[in-house]
Amino acid sequence: MINYARLYYFYNLIPIRTLRFSIFVVLTLFIMIDLPSGLFSSIVSRYSGFLLSSFLIFEVFFYFKISRITPPIFMSKNIYDSFTLEALGILISSSNTSSLIKTLVRKKAVQFILTKANIKRSEISLINDISIKELAKKAFDLAKDSKGKAVTTTDLFAAYILLSEDKTKLLFDKNLKNEEFFHILLWARKTYPREEKPRPIRIRFWGEGIGENWVFGWTIETKKYMFDLTRKVIQEKPLLSGREKEYTQTIEFLYKNKSAILVGEPGSGKTSLVDTLAFESFLGNIEGDLYHQKFFQLLVDRLLAGSTNQGELESRLDNVITEISHSGNLIVFIPDIENILGASTFNIDLSGTLVPYIKQGKFRIIGTTTPGAYKRFIEPLTSLADVFGIVKLENPDKDTAIQMLFEKASDIEKKNNVYLTYRSVIAAFNFAEKYLQGRVMPGAAVSLLQDTVSAVKYAGKNIVDEQDVIAKIENKTKIAIGTPKAQEKKLLLNLEDEIHKYVIDQENAVTAISEGIRRIRAGLESSTKPISFLFLGPTGVGKTETAKTLASIYFGDESRMIRFDMSEYSTNDSVKRL
């Protein structure tokens, strides 16, 4: 492994790469010059042809064999056996830490880290006090913590930054914690995975052939109620992050000729999982009977539109299934599948139409639903148990959710031609988790980022920073989140006086409220508890008036208050109104 690493490093040096290109050009010119008198007619052209052939053979061998060598044992106990060829070559060929860092900063993945951390090359202090052995050990630990398969060049660079932090204070100057810098490392590993996982040496076919659409067909009923999902994912090229276990489980169900229902909250990654499956199947990366399958999405709204009874809906669905079942290579995606299993306006259950076709193996279905809809509409239908496998997408932990968000952030950057700073992505995660409670993470953060990008592009900018995210979340929630501006600071300092213009006396209560608001805006509130006040007192002392005054003065309008009279919700039946 070490010898291969030395060869890889030497062969990719800029002077050697220039020499290789020059050799190719010179030998090709010698052969071309001899063409008018006949190919290989002179001894010079024959020798040139022999040397060029030998050169190209070695180039092919180097590219397809040597450059794709991976560690014999992923993350083994022997640290150096866990390095990628590129990382190990740089490590053993560097005389000291300074020369190693100078080489690393030329790598794209390392430049990505510098950009996201807002660090310039000139700001990196070169310190030789850190030994190569110490650096390798720290890089190994980082790769292990990030659940990587091997130690990469990004791990080496991150290890140097962290080990030198006590002397350089570089991260401190950039207002970055070690944990946040580790997140940037994870983002870089996700964005540049090829060093760790080289592309497999295989021919990739886009679809089954030139006439695949002629074989499948595209009929009237299919056009009405189906959407070609495969065509969409080819353009988007989706990637899956953090849902590998559920992805594998879905494939296993489909291999068993069963259909699958993905159960998860909105934003948990159900649609992304299906998109990735459709894309990988189209490319032929999934073997067996999932090889080059076509994915179509059933447009449930169109199917239900205009229908007056269950018989009409069953007839529509039966016509669609009859047409698509002839293809033999089709998987149907049904988002919110509960809508055809009893959750629609008409409470119509179409499982009786679907199940016979699925049992016969005519086609397979991937449906999505929420945990609540699954419990209410799908779990009671025992007829579905034999033909559907249930894949539950649990809410990811914070680290996994952040990695999933980084994956989506890279997609947003590519699609919208914008640049997202690390601070903007983390701000979107933190604010969405705290203020956007309707969806699970990272779905809520992705939506917030997309909305922010739209606003930034409309303003004519292409860089999204933390302040842009704050402005968008403040606009959505009408809650002051960012650093208080001069006008708000003045109001906070004089809040007691402003409240006393409307509330007479109650000195202790007004002081407590004002101090509480100031603490909240200083960021000293508990992240696990809601922001709240409990006003106690007999009728007529000013509890409601104080609440109205606070809404009017601090939040801009008295209407920024919702009043619940809990005496109206004292019975069991009335609780449903909440």
C-alpha cells in the first residue's frame, strides 16, 4: 500500500503530469508526420507507435488499477492501512507538516472546507511542532468519528487545524467551535466522496436501450393519471443521505415481489428515498428484478377529481392498471397512499382493486403516508399485510439530520447557482427546529433554505448568509430573532415606561415582564422550554390589558395576540376544537 501511495503521489505531481502530456503529444506528432508516406513506414514512426502504445497501456493500468486501490481493511487498527492512496501518498512524501499543508490546500475538497469556514489560505499558520505521526492519529480519529471508510485528505487538513488551534486561534477568530468545524468536514466528505469511494469500473447504461419507450408505450389512461417519475429524477440526479437502512429495507421488500409503504412525518425523506431508488434503478446500479425499472407516480388528485362514487373510481383505477401491467418493468409511486385507502373526502377504499393485481405480480407499488394516517386508515386493512411491507422512517438524530441537510444544501446550490455559507445552513437548521414545528428535521430546514434562496435571488444576490435566513424566519414568524437594532434596543431599555403608559401601577409585574423580555432577546432563555409568562390575580387588576399592551408595544399591534377563554374548553368534546 505504501509503495502504491508513493507511485500515485509521484505520478500526479504537476511536473510529472506535464511530462506525461508532453510525451503523448510528441509521440503522436512523430506518427502524424509519417502519415503521408504511409502509417509506420519509417523506423521513427514504428518506434513512436511502440512507445505510444506502451505509454497508453501503462496510463490505462494506472487509472483503472493503481488509482482505484482502496485500503485493504476499512478503518483497521493499523492507522496507515486505513488511509486512501492520495492521503497516504501526501503524508509519507512530505518532509514536514508545513510542506504537507501546502500540498493539501491545493485539493478541491480542502478548498471547500476553507471556503465554508471563511478561511483564506494566507490566514493558515504553518507550524512544524506537530509531528506527522500525531497528525495521522488525529486524522484517523476524525475519520472514525465521521463514520468514514478511510482517512482522506480532508481528514488530514482538519486534523492540522484542530491540533494547531491552541497556538493559531484560527477557529476562534472565525467564531467557529470545534464541533462546527467538524460539521464542515462532514459536509466536505459528502460533497467529495470519490477519494474514499472511487467510481466502480463498469459500463453504465442509461435505460434499457434506444427503443425502451416504444416497448413500454404511453396510453390514454396513463397520460391522464400518471406522471413519469424516472424522467424527472434523471434531470435532478438525487442523492440519499442518512436513510441507507430504510433504502435497503425497501429494496428487500421489492425483491420479494412485495410492495412497500414508507411511513414517516412530512420532511423525513420519504420522497427523496423513492427518487434515489428510481434513479439508481434507471442507471442499472441495482441488480435483479429492479434492474432498469420504470417508475411512474400516480396523481391521486386527478384520479379522485370529478368522481361521484366508488364504482367510477374503481373503473378508472382498473383501466390504468390494465394499461401499465403489460409493461412488466414498472413500479408505481403513490404519495399519500391513504387517500385511496379511505382518507379521501368520499371515504373510498380502493384496496380491493389494487391487491389482486399486486398478488399476481403485475406491478409493484411504493406508497408514502404519515404515522397518524397509517394507524387510522392502513393498519386496520388486514388484506394489505400480505402484499405490503412497512418501512418506518424514524426521526433522525441531530448529527444525522445535519448531514442530510448538508446534502440538500449542495443540491440547492447547484440548482439555483447560489453559494450557501456554513452559518446560513446551521442557522436554517436551528431556527427551523425551534420555530417551524409543522415538519420534522431536516425537511423544515430545507424548506426554510429554499425560501431564503428565492428571496436572495430576487434581491439580485447569489450569496446566502446567516442574516438572510434570520430575515426570512422573522418574516415567516413575525418574531424578532436577530441582533436587536437601535430602535428595538431603545424600546427594550425603556420597556417599563412604555408599558406604564397603559398599565397603572403593578410595578413588580411590569418589571418582571420587562426583564424577562430583555433576557429572551439577549439569548439567555432555555432552549428546552417555551417562552411564557403566567399572570396571576383577581378579576379586573389588568392581566388581559397587560397582555394586550405587550402585544401592541413590542410586537407592533394588539392583534398579535390570540385569546383562548379556557372556560369554553372545559368538557371532553370541546377539547377537539383546540
